[in-house]
Amino acid sequence: MAQSNDSLWGGRFASGPDDALAALSRSTHFDWRLASYDLKGTSAHIKALHAAGLLDGAELEILESAIAELSKRVSSGAFKPRPDEEDVHAALERGLIEIAGPDVAGKIRAGRSRNDQIATLIRSFLLDASDRISEQLIDYIGALLDQAEEHVGVAMPGRTHFQHAQPVLLSHHLLAHAWPMVRNLQRLEDWRKRANRSPYGSGALAGNTLGLDPLIVASDLGFADVLENSMDATASRDVVAEFSFISAMIAIDLSRFAEEIIAWSTYEFSYVKLDDAFSTGSSIMPQKKNPDIAELARGKSGRLIGNHAGLLSTLKGLPLSYNRDLQEDKEPVFDSVDNLLLLLPAFTGMIATLKFNRERLEELAPMGFSLATDVAEWLVKKGVPFRQAHEITGELVKLCEQQGLQLHELSDAQLAEVSVSLKPEVRQVMSVTQAIASREGLAGTALPRVLDQLLSLRKISPRKKN
């Protein structure tokens, strides 16, 4: 097979690549989505060429016009890569040559390599993607806040090991899912500081000899600065891997809540009812209402974890500087971005439309001896060492299990039978309302502390205007 005339390489080869190699090398089926970023990079690059005296004013004007025209054709779909073109860079250079002619368009390749180009494009793409994901996260946090505000004061069973532990406010539980997403927003914001540097000007690995100013390109593309080392710039993908981790962490945090919603929506729990618009039915069982969004969120978290693990495996053994293995950096993060932007709106809609069964939640809040810790701490306040208070309360629970009673159903005589320290006044703490109100320290589930959380979180996700 002869090497295509439109290839960006091949002058030293007597023959073109074998069809199998060409097929393996081709990346236009996934990197074409970077076409707009590539054209923006070229637009910035020709300014640097002009500043270095490698393009005159007329040539610059011709190329700027050609880039604008090609951008329109790419956006409309009028211009697409050919089946034999290796990558987005080759296809777009062909397009510019078709519009501006080979003598002028042929000059744009000077001083740059596909190595520094693609390292820049993936950063630009992910910076834009991070903005879109952040917007979706803020909407999701807002849905949690809306539900928390609507259900202020509603008690529910708090769990550890998925067993009844202590009563908490439903709002407190919901906000416990909001804070991890706040941290993910912070991770994205912090990631941007490292991602917001341009590799352009690094060439293949060692920089350029043409006097091009990388700061011209960086500024034109909206980057805050340029990377300090040309080999690092073309060979490193830690910024991509870090973004991949944050994406996986977001999916994991969604999956944890999804697991609860799946349980909560069962007949046995009956904590929530899913809205018809955010659930599905069964093709054979007419009664079913399935939590498909939650299940898909749980499933996609595994997919995003796999994307991250695969990318790390690709990077782990690469020597400096550029290696073709790095072609494998794009598809995993493209997939993670696409799936997050698909999942987040659906998950947010599901949360926003959940109907909570207040009566069921409050009925179950004191069950499972969830007030036992309050009894033990009441004894501590009466001077009983906690070790002994723990033993006494354990005996109290054992008696309840033997009698088929809850703590508050025990008589004064039964309390005294377990320990003389268990005076009738202990009933003051055998109350869900009291148990919740007493946890008023920082980060506690008491209503004032929950309201503090809501106030803080509303600064991140303000209520939307109608």
C-alpha cells in the first residue's frame, strides 16, 4: 500500500504501511471530536508563526480565513475525515490545504508536532468537560438540598453495618450525600490549576528552533501558562489520569446513594416512592416499578473505575518521552465524560422527584434499640463509668429481646431489675426527638446543625429562580 499524499509523515519510507498497521494506527473514529480544539490550536499557532516572521501578513490573513471556513464545514458536517486518514490532525491539514492551497497551508506544520498538539487538545477538551460536569454536580447538590429543606425535622433510622444504629434527621442523611459532591467540585477546581497549562511549543519532545513563543499560543487558547519541560509536556498524562480518578470518584459517590435508593424503594423498606418519569416497568410483571436509574448508576460506576484502571495500566511503564501507547489516553476519558453527562441529569431528576414516606421513616427511627447509646450516655452523666454503662445497657437490650419489647416499653420495675442506676428519669432520653436534639455539637444531626449545613451548601447551589 502506498502512503497517502495527505499523511503527515512518510518521506523517508520507500513504501506505505501495511493495511493492518494503517487500521491499527487510525484514530479518527474517536479523535475527530477534538477537531474544533485542533482548529483553535492551529489558529493560535499561526499567530506564533507570524510573530516569529515565518508567515507574512497576507499569509496569516489567508490562513485565518481558511480556518474559519473549515470550522464552519466541520460544524455542519460538510467536512469529514476520509477512511484512509490516520488522525484528526491529518484530516484537518488536508482541509486547510484544499481551502488555502499547499503553499500557504503547508507552512502551518512548522514548529509543532502531533505530540504537543494532542497533549494540548486533550487538556482543552477536559477543561471544557470539567465545566459541564461541575454544572451538573451543582444541580445534583441542589436537588438534595431541596429534599432536605422539604423534610426538615423528619426522623429516620441511622445505620452502621446496614443495621439500626441511632436516629438521625432525614435531612442530615441527605446532606451526607451532598458533601462528597462538594469535595468532587473542589477536586475539579484544584485539578484545573494543573490542567490549565499549555504543552504547545514543545514540539516532538525538545522544543522548537524557530523562535516561536509558546505564550502566544497559551494565551490565545485561554491557558494560564505553559508547561516548564518539553519532554514532560508531550509524554505525561497525569492530568488525564487525575481527571479520570475524579470522574470515577463521582460515579462511586452516586453509586453509594443508588444502593440505598434501591433498598429504600423495596416493599420491605418503603422509605421512598419513585416517580413514574424516573423509573421503569417490567415486560412480564405488570406490578413492577424498577429503580433503573439507580441500578445504571451503580453499574456505570464500575465502568468508570475500569476506565481509570485501564489508563493507569497504560501509563505505568512508559519511558520518556512520547510513545504511541498514549493514543490510548483519550477513549477512556471520553467514555467517562460521556457517561457522567448522561447519568447526572437522570440521577438528579430521580432525587428531585422522590416521595419520602415520612410516617414509615419516623415509625422505624426508634426501632432496633437505636436509643441504647443515649441510655448509656445518660448513665455516664449520672457518674457511671462508660464501661459499666455499656454493660448495663447491653443487659437492657437483652431483656428487651427476651420480652419482645422496645426500650421505651420496659416498666420501671424491669429497668430497676437490670440496674439500680436505671432510674425512671432515664425515660427522658428514650425519645427520638430528644436523641436527635441532644446531638447539637458541630456536624451533629440536631436541627440547628442541619440548618447550618443547608445555609453553607446553598452558597454552592443556590435555589433556582422560577
